[in-house]
Amino acid sequence: MSALDDPRVLFAAERTLLAWVRTGITAIGLGFMVAKFDLFLRYVTPAHIPHAPFVALAIGVALVLTGALLCLLAARQFRRLMATLKATDIPAGYSAALPIGTGLVFGVIGVVLAAYLAWETFG
């Protein structure tokens, strides 16, 4: 009996996917906060002290894109694992659409958010 014949392997892979998606969502949220932190600095920093507004934006957008990439890569990796399983290894009625779709949706949301942050600043 191979390890892939055990349904726990599939569910462990699904938990791993969702953990990576959770990590990606955290990076997206942190990136948004860093990008918007400049608004806070504008109000609390005295006018005679210069600050670099694009530094926070660049770091924030980089974090948002990193989180989006994590979500997309996790979904791709899980889809590849699902392709290696035989039909008998997958429990009856199980669909991989929800976990894969979750990763894809949050990945796309992250890319759109990064584009919005950049457009709002430069557009």
C-alpha cells in the first residue's frame, strides 16, 4: 500500500494549501497596511521633516504581490498533486474546486489590490 492510497495524504495536502493561502492573505493585508501607512505619516510628521512616500508604497505593493503569488503558487501545487492521484485515492463526493478556487480568488484579489495601490498613487 503506497502512501498515496491513504486519504490522509490528500487532506494533509489540502491543509497545507490552505495554510499557504492564509499566509498569502496575511502578506496581502500587511502590504496594504504598509502602503497606506504613509497617509498616517503625513498627518503626524511635522511639515519641515521630509519623508519618502514611495518607499512605503513600494514595500507595500511588493508584500501584496508576494502574498498574491503565494496564493497562486499554492493553488497550482495542489492542482498538480490532485493530478497525480488516482480516482480511487479521492474520497467519493470530494471536489478540489473549493480549495483551488480559494487560492486563485485570493491571488487575483492580491494582484488587483497591488494594481489599485499603484494606480491610486501614480494615476
